[in-house]
Amino acid sequence: MWKDCLKCDRAWMFVGGIAAAIIGKKVLQSKTTRELCVKTVAQAMKLQQDAQTTFANIKEEAEDICCDAKKQATAACDCEQ
């Protein structure tokens, strides 16, 4: 009976699943994993903040360029009349 179970792929997959769950739980509860996750999230938040700041700067510069272009267009129209 046990020899038949050892030859069965499903039994090995079941045992592998249990082993993966136990190892996964130990890894997820470790202090090193927690520190790595915290550092990763902190870096992601910093990147997001930097991207938002850069986007805001680009938007402001684009608005300034648009405003200058409108002023130049208005000045060119005034000169033609």
C-alpha cells in the first residue's frame, strides 16, 4: 500500500505542497524578509514621490511655454494690424 503511494505523483505533489507551505510560512515570518519588504516599499514610495514632483515640474514648464507662446502670438497679431 505505502509503496503504491510513494509511486503516485499526486502524493508527492501533496507532500511538496505541504513542505512549500511550511517553508513559505517560515520565510514570510523571518525578520530579514520583513526588513527587505519594508525597504522595497520605502523605495517604491520615494520613486512615486519623485515621479510626482518631476511631473509637476514638467507641467509647470509646459504651462509657462504655452503662456509665452500665446503672448508671442498676440504680439505678432498686434504688429500685423
